[in-house]
Amino acid sequence: MSGRLLLFLLSFLLPVGIATGKEPANVGPTLRVLVLDDAPPLSFRDQSGQLTGFNVEIVRAVCHEMQARCQFDVATQGAVVDAVAQGKADIAGVGLQETPDRQGKLIFAKPHYRSLSLWLARRGVQPGQPGLRVAVVGGSEQERYARRQGWATLEVASFGELGSPMISGRAQAVMVPMISALNLQKSEAFRQLDLVPVVMRVPELAGGVAFGISPLRPELKEEINAALDRIKRNGTYDRINSRFLPFRVS
């Protein structure tokens, strides 16, 4: 399963080499940023307990370009949108799709990477099949989509926990962003399930994802977008991409 899924992922995205990223040292105004801490390789704690990952380092680089300091705090996927909408933080430093219900809550920066969602199940087990329980992260696009379809779900709090319901047999399928599927393959028990990946070809589960901005800080949108453009031009974005992911996502 590990090799098959990796080849499957690489068939959609361009392979690259691995490089080492640089930790920016920021000074100036403080921006309160909410991130996840159990969603590798996008956002997680390293062996020393420091927050890192693709999303964390991109928003850190953005803060550096804005001559601001990131003040990170941790939230769950299900809580981050409301917390930023209520002004408890300035930026949602996670990948969010600009869905109609979120448009009334948050301001969105320009997308900083592309996302696809996968259905992972044993061969022949298809989305919408009766009698299935689908493992999803609470508050995610995948959970919202499954509920709209009327599917039975088993919610977990973080992307790092998604493998457990499948390994224990409490769920018969899992819906997960393609990038997060890479982390599931680190578990030998999960690989041994020999699950088959299927791309969920529905608009709600594919496309560009972006950082969310508090409606109380509308001026940040232009600044963040300009900073994203600069880190793509100066190579910082590509270095971070290569540090955490084996393929291009922009």
C-alpha cells in the first residue's frame, strides 16, 4: 500500500527533491496565528516540541516578509474558523477552502496550495455504499461533505488520529486530504490494511486552499497576498515545499 499510494499521489503532482528550510527571525508587530499541532506534514510538533510543517513555515515566512512576528497558538480543526471569525486570532494558519458558509465568517488570502481529497477503503468499497462508517476529522471539508451526503461518520479530533478507526475496524473507509494521506502511511498497521485510494472528484473537496483572516483585520489580506507573492519569487516557498513534501503543491 505504501508504494502504491505514493505512486498514486505522484501521478497528480510533480516530484521534487528534499531540501532544508530556513527559520526566519521576525521582529515588529505581532500577528496571532492559529495552527494545528497534529496534522503532519502540514502542521505538527517536531521532536523538540516546536511547531513546524508546511503550513506553519509558510505563514512564518509570510510574517517575516511583512516584518511581523508570528504568535502561534494551537486549535483543533473544528474550532479554528470560529475562533478567527470572533477575533480571537488574526490568521487561521491552516489550509481552508473558501466555501459559501465560510465566506460570511472569514476573509481569505489567495490560495497557497492545491488540495485533493482521497477515499481510502478496501477494494470494492465505494463512496455512498450502504452500511459504511467513514472516518473523518471533525470540522474538516471531508466531514462536512460526508454529513451532507447522509453518510455515517466517525469523527476524530485531528488528522494524526485518522488511522486508528480503520486499524481497529470501527470505520470501513477514511476521507482525508491527499497530503495528510502521506502521514498515514508511516503506520505499518495502516499499510497492512492494503487500502485502495480513490480521488473524490467533487468541487467541495478539491481546489485551492488559503489562510483565513479575521474580519476585524481586513487590511491583512493585501499584505499577506503580497508576502505570498514575494516568497514564491525569492524561492522561499519552493524550499519549504521541498522540505516537507515530495511533490509540488502550488
